[in-house]
Amino acid sequence: MPNKLILASSSPRRRELLSQVKIPYSIQKPNIDESQVNTSDPVKKVKQVATLKGQNVTIEHENEVILSSDTVVSFNQHIFEKPKDKEEASKMIASLSGDVHEVFTGVMIRSADYETVFVEGTKVEFWPMSKEEIDWYISTNDPYDKAGAYGIQSLGAMFVKQIVGDYNNVVGLPISRVVRELRNFSVYPEMEN
């Protein structure tokens, strides 16, 4: 009998990706203070935050598996998380304009007796952008709940010149790797009848 997946996240994009590959899940939003992780290393940061989130959700039955993750944008040794306001969003997008940055997602999967933590990285190159383009973009709602102040799956797609690596990792979950890792926890996509 397959195990039950619990997604420790309130991200609509992570929910969409799990639904896209037909993995059934329930949601338990973790209650953590991400500011207690203060490393400037993006790989360490996403690992630590994903682990904090995953450990915050209690396993109540032996057939439950917790999936948690965290995504950041890294550019020139700076971590770009979700922007606090328009000014910060504008600075982030202007920094990324015409250059290459990396997106890192840390993932923790755990059951009652086993856990794994891994990080996926994807390189993203932006086209050069004018001040008018940036001003228009930050006047939309798109930048404000996303690491790096853009959504590759929404309006931010117009800035992306090319990517190297997993597209879905930039969205917020490296779903193809997650599916493979979940097999080790007896969590599988639902088969169509």
C-alpha cells in the first residue's frame, strides 16, 4: 500500500507541480521562523530552511511522508528571497537584467525512519531590460511572493533568455527528481483507470 504524502508548504506552485504529475498529497503548513537561518551560502540556506520546515510537521502515522522545500535566487554572492516591497523588487530585477543567476531549491523528504535532503541548481539568463520594462513589471502583482522577484511560470517568463537545468526547479520544486526520490518512500503518482 502506498504511503501518504504531506506537503509542508503553502506555495501554490508546489501544489500545482505535484498535481501535474498526479501525486496525491495533503497540506500542513509549517510554522517556522526562517530568519533563524542566517548563512550567506545559498545551498546551505535552502537545505537548512527545507529541513526546518520538514521537521516542523509532525508524522502522526507510520505511512506518512513529509515533503518540504525552499527556493532562493543567488546572484554575485547575494541571496535574493521574496522582495519586501516595490523598491526591493525593482533592485532585484535590475540586478538580474542582462546577466546570469542561479536558482537553488533545497528539498527534504522524511518518513518515520528515513530522510533525505538534496539541492537542485538551475542557471537562468535574463535579457537586458529597460527601466520602463522593470517599472511596468513591478507595478504588477507578479514579483511579490517569489524568490528573486519574478515568476518564470508567469509574467517573469518574458525576461528569460535561456536556462540551463530543470525549469521546474525555478518554479519552486525540481519535480522530476522529487518523483524519483519519492519512490524510495513508497509514494507514487496515481495511475489512471
